[in-house]
Amino acid sequence: MTISSTGAGIVDYGMIDLGAPPPVDLSKGDSGDQGAMVPKSWFTDPFALLDSLGLGYKSSPSSLSYETLRQMSEKNSIVAAIIQTRVHQVSSFTQLQRNKYSVGYKIRHRDEFRRLTEGERNFIRTLEDFVDHCGVDESDDRDNFDNYVKKLVRDRLVYDQMVTEVVGRINGKPHSFFAVPGSTIRLASPKKRKGTPMTQKESGKETKYVQLVNGNIVNQYTPKQILFAIANPRTDIRAWGYGYSELEMLVRTITSHLWAEEWNQNLFSQGSTTKGILNVRGNIPPQQMEAFKRMWLAQISGVSNAWRTPIINSNDDLQWINLQPTNNEMGFEAWMEYLIKIGSAVYLIDPAEINFDVRGGVGERPMFMTTNEAQQKISKDRGLRPLIRQVQTHVDKIIKRIDPAYAFEFVGVDAKSEGEAIELRLKELQSYKTLNEVREAEQLAPVPYGDIVPNPSYIGFRNQKEMMAQQQQAAAGAPGGGGTGLPGGGEPTPESKKVGQSLKEELDQRKKKTSQERVPDRYREPEEEWETSYTASVSDDDLRKATESFHDLLTR
């Protein structure tokens, strides 16, 4: 591998032999060969540093300031309702799970199949107390876990930044953690102008984040002191590592919604909105005309002079000139529904969850579910699950710093009631699980004869197979059935072979003795035929008796 400099701050790595890499100690985070440690790609715009030269941080590339994003989230009623709904939905998981049918969080060993010792279970309870108190002990100066998560989720939905400061102990383990205002944290300008990731050794000591208050840097943080997370990352070299907030996506939508609300509000708060003009024709005395105006405005004008009608005087009769010949209420309603749908789509939430049952829903509902139930389930799958997973990953990084063998997890997103769980177990029993497998899932001891799937079709099929096997064994064990003559039709054992050998010797002796007897030739049968029939009859009879005796001996 050859490395040479081109003179422009760019390194030429030459030809790299992938087959024989040099030995590198990755645990130390440094080696003489930097080409094997970091990529050579550009991840940020190096000239963008000129925008914040000398400030020590890089500003977000968004055209909206953090203050503007905050006001958008508070002033727009739809956005405020969406954020409030999601904050309280996630906060329902901030309590320790009481049982397996409830929602909450839990600390578990990363090896899910590991049988925990008593000491490990006690340590898990210690970690649960640590999470609940946001520290090693309970303190009034810190938020509890519920308030911590609410702050974290709100910053995530407004700024797309979740920031936590981890206060360490002397040994380096976390002592407590706090939710830091996401609007005050900026990414520090790196020392490496190229913008590539630093080695692990350099990154641990490098100032990576700064806190900005009133335009001044008041704090600096290393990666060990701050947890910074975004949910919508980008590869844009001018993004500089910042996320893409949903409010930035909805700038035009929120502006249109504010204008529509203001236009409708002005109908009741200002007298400049005119629906028509009243023209009084004829020569009417001025005193009478003024009295008519006062009477008309007192009876017709609304709150704060809304719907105030201009009155003019001309010849002849009374005339009403309508300035709004068409009805725009339906158009206004459709426009507002459109804006609500766009805002809900970007935040991945169903309008029904914020109490807007807009018409014209798309998609087909699943069987046995109402349209509202189906839409809200889809909304949770699309929006709530990713949000919970983002918060879970953020908190899990704190637990990893205490002990990487344990994990933080939100549970109960698909929590079932006890009745639904029992119904599910019954379906499992009737399809593919044995009784003891279901009892093991419920942490119950196995029962005798429980290793069978209690399905009528399966039990009938199994009984039929066993009966056929017994019939085949009986047929194989019968005389002339092609078997060995042993009970069950099995192969002869060494003991039975010995018995057969002794019977054969006895038959040979009988044959010899019989052949020595004098028998008249006319009564003598051919020797081969006599031997065959006599030997066969004796063998069948004696072998059967010997086999039965030997079987009785073995089964005593």
C-alpha cells in the first residue's frame, strides 16, 4: 500500500492490497497507517466553515431559526395538537411494566435466552431504579423519567434534536442524566477541515458540541458528556450533521393554515369585511338618512363591528348590491381539511387521533375492524413505533455505558388483554404447539402427557398410524409371516442365536441316531426327503418353544 500527498490536502492512497492488510490494533484507535482507519470521502462542505469562521460552531443550514420553529409549534393549533398527542402517547410507556399485558419499559439481558442468576436480577432492579430517578438516587433537582421523556419527545418533534447530558462519576460510569434544551446545542467546528470521522482516540477528547445562549458559547462537551440524536438524517454536505425537522417540511402548509385562520377570524373581529352595499335611492333629508344609518348599524353589525354595511344615497328606491354572490364556506372547509391532512401525513399521524374526523380516507380497512380502528392502527405503526424506537435507542446508550450486557426496552406497543392472550393460547394449542410448550411460555411447570398437540385431526391421524404399526408387527411375528419368529418380528439377539445353535446340534445328533436304526428298504424313504421334512418339523416346533421360553426369561 502506497500513500502520497497531492499537495491540496488530499491523500492519494494508491493501490491497496486487500488480500494482505497490515496488522492494526483497532482497540487503540490509532496506527501508523491512517488509510486503513478512516474513509477518504467528503461528508461536509469544507468551505461552509467560512460562514461561521471564528465562532467555534456550525449553524444549522435551515432558513428557519430555532426560535421560529418554536413559535410555529406553539402558534399553529394543528401542529400543537399533533405534538401534544404524540408526547402523551409516548409518556404512557415511562412507567415500569407491571405485567406482561401492560405497557411500559423494562431492563433485560441482551441474551434473551439466558437464565438469570439472583445477582443479575437484583442488578436489573438497580438499573430500573436508576432509569426511574434519572440517576443513582432520587433527587428533587432532577426530572423523573416521565418528565424527561416528555421533554425529549417535544424537542424531537420541534427541532429534530434529542439532547441528553450524562453526568459521570469518578469511575466514568453515569451518575445521572438530564434533558438539555435542544435549541441551544450546536455542533462544534471540527479541527479536521476535511470533515471525515476522527479516530476513536481523537474523538473521545475532541469538543464535539457546544451550548449557545444569547449568541454566546457557554459550555463545551465531548461525546462522553452529551448524547445527541436526530431522527431525519441527510447526506447533504451542507447539512453538517443536523436533522430535518417536520416543521421545516411544513413551512408553506403552516403558513397557509395561519392565513386561513386569520382570514376567518377577521370576519368576526374587523368591520372592513363587506358582504354587500345598501343603496338608498331618492332625495332623503340628511337627518333622516343619518338616523337610518344608526338604526341599521346597531341592528346588523356583529361583534367588533363585523359585517358593517356601507350605506349610500341615490335617487329613486332602495337597492341591495350583493358583493358575495357565491358561497365559499364549502371551499374554505375543503381547504382546511387539505391542510390538516398534509400536516398529519408529514407527522405520520391519523387526523382522527387529534379529533379531526376528516372525510375521504384512503385505503381499505382490514376485516373485523372499523375504519377508525384500522386508521389508528396504521397511524401507530407508521408514526408511534418509530418515535418510541428513537427514544428507546437514545436511553439505551446510557444503559450501555453502565453495563453493555443489559438493554433498555419499551414494551407493550401491541399489548393484549388477558382474555385476548388466552384466546391466542387456545389457537396455538389447536394448531402447532403442545400443551407443555404453552405452559412453558406462561412460566408454568410441565404436566404428564402434555407433549402432544391437542388437535383432534392430529390425534386421530397419530392413533391410526400406531394401529397400523401394531398390525404390521403382529403380522411379521406370526408363523410363515416372513418374520424371524420372535415376538414383534424383530432381529434375533445373541442369546437367541445361542439357543438356535444348541438346537441345531441336538437335531444333528437325533439325525445321526435315527439313521443308524435298521429300517426295511421298502419302508425307508429317500434320505434327502426324510431329512428335510423331519428337520423342518422339529426345527419349527423346537425353535418356537425355545424362543417363547427365552422371551419369558428376558421379560421376568
